[in-house]
Amino acid sequence: MSAAKRIEASLAKIDAAIASNDHYEALQLYLSVARRLSAKGSYAELLPLLARGVDRMLAAEGNAGGDLLKVFFEKLHDAGDAARALYSPSRLKEMLLEFFRAFPDKPSCVLAKKNYMTKAIAVLEEWDEEEEGLADELHLAFAQWLWVSEQERSGMHHFVQSGRTEEFAAALRAMGREVPCDEHDLLYARGVLMCASDGNLEGANELLEEARKERAALGYDETPLVRFLQYLLVTLERRAPQVFAMLKTKYTPSLMRDTELLQIVNAIGSQYYNVQQGPPGGMQNIMASLMGGLMNQPQQ
């Protein structure tokens, strides 16, 4: 039997295995076909075949589809330039999003779905390093799914990476109306600080403005933590390292309400001030002009 006939026979067996819900057998048959076609270097035939297989396996049984996706990524890497000739960056992005949306929404598939999306983002970011923001839509889709899956802290990371501040603000707004009053500022502080740590001061300011509007609408008082965020962002824009150190010392009790906040602030200090120091001298005057009366603010 010729190689083509053997592959054709294997595909027929795959159809039968999926029809009988024997997903393990179907996966093994796909692996066999992948070995044969990759040995011949027939990636233009193999990759679309695997992509169709992933769709079928995800529809039939999510975890088996996740296993086949690992094979798809492996062969995508092995194919090198042949894969890039087959899939433009935008086409690969759309395909990876389609796979993500095809995962069944059931608890048994949560881990496979997370692992897939982590890998998909890494693959897309490497696919065309010169195309900035290529993986933004994947980050956003992942963030929104994590958020509704009650994995908010992981979701925050991907909201930040997506650069989609408006969608991030909407997610924070919805959650902020459900958390207790004494956790509301903590929720927004994580978002603001994560944006700042990522170098997105514009997004951080937008989230802080959103937080202040929401707190006013809900009748919540301004807290020391909210004041810290306001002063911090101005300080980062002005590149004032000594002011940053003073703020951190002053507001450590507020930051210690959630030790993760202090960790992010430490990371911000390393990022902004190990790279570019502020101008020498005059820091006390800068402090006075930017933060007038700061040191007299009551700490709660």
C-alpha cells in the first residue's frame, strides 16, 4: 500500500473512532499520520489536516483536542518557513482564537484551555516579532475568560498585556460593585499598579480616574491608598526617584493591606529608577510643588 493510501486509510479510521467516541484512538491515529507526513516534510498537507483535526476533537472531547493542539504546535515549529508561507500572522492569530473559542465550557477542560492559551500567546508573539501587538487580541480573550472564571488576578495580567484599558476598566467596574467597600480601592490599586509596572502610565491614569468616579458614585470616601496612587503616577511622570522613595515609606501601611501591592511597587521602583534617574538636587522643592501638604495627610 502506498504512503498516500495508508494516510487515507488512517483518516477513515479517525472518522470511525470519533463517530464511536473513541477519542484516544482518534488521537493515536492523528499522531501516526503526523509522523508519516512530517517524515516526508509534507507540512503544507500536515498542518491544515491537524488544524481540522483539532476542530473536530475539541467539538467531540475538549481534552483530546488539547492534546492534539500540542502536536499542532510542535509541527508548526518544525515546519519553520514552510509554516510561515502557509499562515500569515493575521491568519494564525484568527485560527488560534478560533481554537480557544472552540474549547468546551466545562470544568474538566479548564486546565487544558489555560495551558493552550498560554502556549498560543507565546507562539504568536514569536511568529512575527516585528509586528507589535500581534497577540493583543489573544491576551484580551484570555483575560475576559479568566475574569468570568473567577481567576481575576491572572485575568488582570492579560488585560494589562492586551493594552485594552477600556475593557479592563469595564471588568473592574463590574467587580467593584460586588466587593465590600473596604476592598474596592485594593481592587483598582492592583490594576493601576500593574499598568504602571508595564510602562503604561496612560492606562494607569485612566484606571485611577475610573476608580475615583466609581468611588464617588458609590459614596465611598477617598482612602490613603487612592491618594498614594494619585501621587505615585505624577511622580513616575516626573521621574523623581527621591519622591518615589518618600511616598513608598509614607504609604507602606496602606500597601501592606495586600502584600502583592508592595511587591508591584518595588518592581516599579526598579523599572523606572534603575534605568533613568531624576535630575540631581532640588527634590524637596519638587516634593513640595507636586505633593503640597502630602506629609500632613492623615494616614488610616
